[in-house]
Amino acid sequence: MSPRSRRNSRRNSRRSYGNVRQRTPGRWEARYTGPDGVRRPIGTFESEKAANAALARVLSDVYQGTYREPETGDVPLREYAQRWLATRDLKPSTLDGYERLLRRWILTPLPSPGGARQLDLGSLPLRSLSHTMVSEWYAALLVATAESAAEWLARGGGPSDAAHVRAWARSAGLPVGDSGRMPAAVWQAWRSAGEPRAASVESRHAGTVTGRTQAAHAYALLRTICSDAVRDRLIEANPCSIRGAGQTRPAERVVPGDSVVDAIAAAFDGPSERYRAAVIVAAHSGLRAGELFALERQHIERTPQGGVRLNVRQALVDVPGKPVAFGPPKSDAGRRKVHLPPEAARDLLAHLDRYTAPGPRALVFATAAGRPVRGGNRSSMFSRAKRRAGAPLELRWHGLRHLAATRAAEAGATLAELQRRIGHSTVAAAMVYQHATDDGDERLAARMAEIQAARRASNVVEFPGLSG
């Protein structure tokens, strides 16, 4: 081979699907052909050895099936997130929550912690998202959600003005019910009065809303979206790697006692008396609020033993700003049959006779007009009853479900029985309700002593193999 041929060989070292060539003295260029047939440059290097090494890495990815085109990941986060959301099979309430988180906290620019610039994650290509960028955004998110929570509390701590209108109307002597739609004239009168805020509404969430839960949910959603981007081979690694950022601290659950439940139920008087039995049934059945208020007359069965059984087949789909609809329970495990103890069964049967409309499709717990009870109205009625009964303000309707599960556990329900009664898909979720209280353990010790005493009294040999 002539010297010239050898020089050309060194300057243009070809590889399968790629080549390295010398552009100028001391500058070597590597190029390759990808699986899509497109010829692309890798870069320019100071030595032929470095160019060959870069080409080898790219071709190795091609051969091993781990290759990604350089332009992969150029799609903006906003476009990918919206496409991600549109292709997910989500319940309407979950979809609504995700849309709110995306719109308010992830795709809307947030001021940086120092306020020097705006952090617009939505406009950034996926491949440009880094741990540093996400960490800066999360710091801005914590500030923004805290400020939003403070503003929310200052406005009255409620998602709408309805509670303030109703409280003002009562103080003004205007006739309004405990639930349902208020007349337009009442709304107009409230606005004419300067839209006064009710003090009882303003203070009910003080000290309990900080915004950190919203921040955790937004971060967890971004992490999930980026995880799917990794799975779609659009980015190499998930940039959301802040330890604990997507976790929320479980709120301390306030579980009412029997006397508190009775007092709250009794406080459902006047127009809200038609919902008194709902409190009793919730505290004994453990049904979710959406399941309870979706019960129809045809879902109530009388057993041969004279009891009552609830057939849970549907749940309310209550998305703010949209008409109430009906959908399946939260999970397949939510489709179940729940027996009521005699006390709750009597209250439910009396309610059916007095308040439930005839016909199999009539809602068991409905407004006076027979319409579904929305979550906001239910919460407002429950809050008023709590205040009248002197119950802890931290108590929520979900606490009734917690009480029912605790009662079942104290009655000796196994985890499988508890899981089936409450409608949980996993044992881990059911274990939340397995309370180990001092009183419960004391009762357990007493029962163990009774069993042991009975065995001794009957001269039962517990270990036959050791009797000799």
C-alpha cells in the first residue's frame, strides 16, 4: 500500500454504519447512520482514538437496542404531559385532580425562590429537565403553595362562597335551608351587602392548611409523568429524585366515639334531619361517602333473619363545576355486600319509610327534590352539626368510616373480613384501621383469661403428647 493510501486510510476509518475522518490537522469527525437510516454527526474530537471511542459507544447502543435519536426528548414537557393525561384511563375525579395540578402548579410559570426569574417547566424540552432544575422548581413550588394556602384561608377557607352566603342569610333572618340551591335573590342580597365573610367559616381551617400537601401531590404527578417518559425512551433518567418530596404526612385522624356520633346525628335537625340516618349508617357500615349517597332503594335488602344488607354497586362522581353522575366504586373490591347491625338497620328502615321516594331507582339519601347530595353540601351540613354537638372541628365525614372499621376490628374481624367489609383492594390498606389501643389490648387479655379459665374448669388437656 502506498504512503498516500495509508494516509487516506487513517483519515477515513470506516465502520459499519459509521466512519471517522480527519477534517483538519488535530481535528477528527465521527459520523454514523442510525437505525432510521439518517446520517448524523457525533462530534469533532482532538484525536482519532477519541473519535473512534465515541463512534463505538453509539454503535454499541444501536446493536444492543438501547439507542435513542439525539432529537428524542425535544418534545416540551407541556405537550408530553397533556398527551400523557389524554391517554390515561382515569376516573373523572382523578382526571379532574390531575388537570388542576398540571394547570396550576406544573405547567404554569412560578417565580424562582429569589424572585429573579420565572421557572417555566412546561416550555422546556424533556431532555433539558435535570435534578437541579426540578429542585429549583420544587423550592419555588413550596413557596407558591404556602402563599396560595394563606390566601385561601384569608378568603374564608372554602372552595366556594356558598357557606358564607348561607351563614349571612341566616344572620339576616332570610329563609334558607341547610343544603340545596339558594335563591338567586339571596345571592344578590349578599353581594349587595359587600359579600361579608362569616367568621365561623373563616376559622375552621386555621392552622391545618399549609400548602405542603398540594406541593407533594404536584411533585408526585411530575415524577410519574417523567417516569413514563423514561419508559417511552424519551429521556434516560427521571430528574425527579428529591427524597421524600412526593410524600405527604398522614393527617392525624380524629375517630369519634359512639356518644359523639349520637350527638352529631341528633344535631341534624330542621331541613337537615333527612340526613340523620346517613350519619348512623356511615358509622356502622364503613361505606365511603360517595358509595353511601349513591345507594338506591333497590340496593337495600332485608335478610331472612330480619336484618338489613347494603349492596354497594355504584358511587357518586362529584366533580366541581360538572353535573353529578354515577360510576363504579373506587375499585373492584368496592362492589360488596355490607350487613348492618340492628340499631343502624332500624334507623335506615325508618328513613326509607319517611324520606326515600318510592321506586327501585330512588336515592336513599337525597335532597328534598330527590337529587343527589353534593360533597360540598354534605360537608357544610356535617360542619354545622359538629359545632352544635360540640364535636372536634378536625373531625371529617371520613372519620365515620374510620369508626366503622375500628368497630369491626375490635369485634374480632380478621384482616380478610375487614378488607372485604371496607372495600379495600389490599390488606395493607385495611390494616390502617387495625387499632391497637390500650383498652382493646386489655379486653383481649380478659378474653384470653376467660378461655384459659374455661379450659381449666373443664379439665381439658392442652398438650396430650406431654401429659405423661
